Amino acid sequence: VQPNNYSTFYDDQRQNWSIMFESEKAAVDFSKQVCIAKCNSSPALDSVLCQDLLLGEGQAVEGGDSLEVAYTGWLFQNNGLGQVFDSSVNKDKLLRLKLGSGKVIKGWEEGMLGMKKGGRRLLIIPPAWAYGAQGVPGRVPPDSTLVFEVEVRRVKLAKESSASDGLSVSSRDSPAPSPVPSSDGFSSD
């Protein structure tokens, strides 16, 4: 995914191709379908599939960094996006998480590495990297493959948190998110 609604890719002959789309939405939708096609063409999904939709700016996040994210989660059904089972998009609060803390599913810990502030990514997560055989009663059936669209809204790098920046962290819009995940997210699962 490139600025100005371009996508570039290599084919199986290592030939480089570029496509320009009429709108950002068209480019994002195409990128989602590429990721779904990758999933459907693999014999067994044994790790997280990631597809950047928007790259974002700044430094790539790594383990120990604190993030605030907006997300939507779908069940992967009939070879595509099925029912939405969770979303923070229309909620007042963003999900706060610290990468590597083990408070979210393993697929998020892996799939969000390397994202940047403002970046959006599609993650397709196999059951073993999500909720496994137990699922989430009433929301996620056992052995479900999950699809998430995640957007990183705020980042606090781990190496910044050791320095005192004197900023107030009381407001919700603080640039320094708490590393404690919100209770309405996946932290309790």
C-alpha cells in the first residue's frame, strides 16, 4: 500500500506491478480482499496473516510499547468476513494495550508489531492464536478463525516512558496512554 491510492506487489515471477485506485476506500477494500484470498489459498493457516491498509507515520511499534487502538472483529465464515463479534469503533474509549504484556490474544501481539501511528492493518488470526477450542461463550464459537481491522490511534514508545515528560496523563486524550487495557476490550478473555 502506497500513498495516493497506489498498491504495489510482486507476482510469482517476481515481476513488480502497481495499481492506482480511484479512492482510498477502493484501495483499502482491494487490500482486504488480497489478504482474504491469501488465507483462502493457504492449505492451513498456522500463523497470523497481516495486510497493511494504511501505513501510518513515525516509528514502528515493538514489544513494550503502549498503544491505543480502534478495531472491528469479524468471524471468518464462508471464506470471507462473517458476523461482527466485537468493535470499538462506535465506543467512546479506545482499547489500550501494551504489546508483549500478554493481555490480548497472541494474534494481536504478533500482528500489530511494526505498525505505526495512524496505520491500519487487517489481521486474519487462526484459532490457536486467538481463543482456541474454548472460544468466547456467546460471542466466538470454538475453533474460530478471526479477522480484525485495527487502527493505531496513539503510541507511547517504551523507551520514552522512562523519561519524565511532565505531561498530565489524566485526560482521555492524553498522549501517554495507560498500559492497562480497558475493561470493554479483550483484556478479560
